[in-house]
Amino acid sequence: MNITLSWDLFVLVFFVVIVAYSFIVGRDSTLKIILGTYVSMIAADAAGTIFSQYFGGSIVFTKILKLAAVGNEIEALVLIKVLLFVSFVIIFAVKGAFEVETVDDRSAVIRLVLSIVYAIMSAGLIISTILVFVSGISFIGLGEPKTTVSALWDVYNESALIRSIVSNSALWFSLPALAFLVHSLYTKKE
């Protein structure tokens, strides 16, 4: 069997790993991860921008560029934001000071479907956030350069899957919150 490594394969494997992890931790923890992801994406974006504003061009920043073998400050900023985002998501998932507890008043089939839906939405949200960061675009837009990182656009042009995820990122960003809201509206409170 001849397997060709590609960005599509990487994204699909990453997607499957997140979905599988969501099943391992359960629906409530997946919802906690989704909520933590929203906070993490804004916090990482802001913290990366602050880091760039205060340390851009400094000796520390130049050393980070050399250590990471990154070509320029924009790519270093992307790397910092992605690393902060992933770190924040992990911290929220493991040590977040909040709990999500849904009421299990539905049949096993509906609970399974909800778990599948939330797992897919969690994976899509995390992957689309990373791809938006890699594109060099800011969620909050403070002090950001208006250019995008060309590395993503090379992959974007080669990969229909990545093109689809990036093109539909607004959908991936809104669906988990809307699904949680609808789920909350139709859940009987104890």
C-alpha cells in the first residue's frame, strides 16, 4: 500500500484524533473544550499581538525567530499564536475552573447523536481556528499586519479540504455556540 503524505491527510488525521478524544472524554467535557476554545482563540490572538507589539524587533524576539527557524516576524507571530492557542485549549480542558453538566433526559440514540455532533463541531472549531491563525489573520484585529502568510495560501491552493475549511470558517466558528444554545433551550432544568 502506497500512502502519500499530504495536508489533507494531516488535517483528516487531526480531525479524527479530536473526534476520538471527544468520545473518550464525553459530551460534557467536549462542551467544556468548545467553550474553552472560544476563550482560547481570543486570548491567544490578543496575547500574540501584545507579544509582537512589545517584543517585535527585540533580541528576545530575534532569538525566537532563529530557534523556530522562522523566516520573518509575521510567521513568528503565527507560531506564537498557534502555540498559545493549543496550550490554552489544553489548560482549559484539563484544569478549567468551570464545569459543563448537561441533563441526560433523552434516549440513548439522541445522546449519541449529540455526542457525535459536538465532537465534529469541536474538531472543526479547533482546526479552523488554527488555519485562520496560520493565515495571519487576527480575530480581534489589533495592531495586526494586513498581509497574510503565503505558506497557507500555497497549501490552500493545493488542498480542496483546507480550502473548504477556511472558506467556511465562519460556519465552524458559529455552529458550536448555536448548537449549544439550541440544546440549552430544549433541555429541561432540574
